[in-house]
Amino acid sequence: FFSRPIANGGLTRIMQEATKSNTPLNAEEKEQLAVGDAYKLKLKEYALLMEYKAMKGRVETGVYVIPGFESLLRWYGAIFVHEGDYSGGSFKFTIFLPETYPNSGKPRLRFENKIYHPLVHSSSRELDLTPAKLPTENSEATQGYMLQLLRYVKEVFYFHEKYWRGDTKEATKFQCFCPAAAKQYIRDRKKYRLRCKENVRESLERMKIGADPESSLRFGPYMDSHDVVRDKILKGAKTMVQRNVDYLQWFNSGAAKGTAS
């Protein structure tokens, strides 16, 4: 990667001196610092891609995420909710990772449309990530917390009460991003659900083509070419079910006992 060796103590010495002194760097030292920054950026990008690859098959069902095309520190995702107050909703979100990820720094998660929720800020649309207890400080360089974060995103739509209500019975002492939503959730669940249904409707509108031109995760209308993919998915699911049935029939028929004897 380096075009030539770094002399006179190496890149580390130059970076340390640059942070301790106001003395201007010469052209050679500036070039070496630029090369070092580019190298560190490539290592970070590689680590993020490896983490994304390792997430295959491990992400919570109904949750989808993909790194951004313009920056690997910005991930785009969507969650499809099938039960509860937000049932039928398809909520898109953006994850902003810190420059120091995964060693330190706190991420941010912002939904693309407003959501009436105790853990979602009413104006910024950001999700309170404090209850997730992500390992954002002094974590190992080879470890990330994206799987833990995505698990938390799903739970806030299904079991969110456990993250903000605690043991208190007072509807005025909730420490959360949207106390108004928390109070209404406790006092008038019917009105709360009506607000949720409005969020569901808005989320479906947000899924339309062109709604988020910057997002790497985009949705379009169903086309005939999708039939091939759908048939493969359904065929694979039927094959798996049939394998399970065959195994149970083999086991119940006594074949297992015969093998054991």
C-alpha cells in the first residue's frame, strides 16, 4: 500500500509529534500522514464489511440492513412489524456509526418518518439507544455491536415497555425520549393505538419509490421477474418442511430404535 518506506522513526512518531506541537509539517510528513489515514480508513472499511458478511443468517427476522454506498459508517435499514400496536408497519431507519467504531463512540439511529413511541424522540425521530446497553466503550477492535443493536430495534416495536417503564406505577415519572407517548400508553391505550396506526399508514407511504433517494435500501413495485425469486424461496421452504416431516416419520416408525439396537 505504501509507495515507499517511512523513515526517521516511522508514521507513529510523526503522528505523535503532530498532535503535541504546533510546528508545521513538511511536505514529506504531510504525505506520510495522508497515507496513514488512508490505510486506517481501508482497515476500518474492511472490518465493517467483514462484520456485515458475518451477520448473514443471524439478523432478527423482519429486519433488513445494508451499508451505505457513500459511506460504510452509515447503514440503511427497515423493519417490518407483524404484531402489536405497530402491526402492518414498514419503518425505514438510518444508523450513523461513529468514526471510532467499533472501539468507542456511540451510534445514532434515526427513523425516516415520525413514530409515536416512548423511546423515539418526537422531533428528531431518533431512537433512544441507552436501554440497549451497547458495548460502545473500550470494546475489542474485532468486535461490533450491530447484531445487538438490530435486536433492540425489533424489540422496541414488540416489547418496548420493559425498556422504559421499570417498576414505577406513576405515569408522570418516566425517563424516556417521549414522555407524552409513555403517559398515553398507560392511561389511554385505545388512543395510543390510533396514533400507532397513523404511523403505520405514513410508513407505507414512505416506502414509495423515490421517497429516500440517498438510501441504499430501496423498494419498488412488484414485477414479473420477481416471480422467479419468489418461487425459489417457496420451493426451498417446502423442501425444508418436507425434510422435517420425513425425519419425524422415520423417528416415529421405530427406525431409530432399530439403529440403536
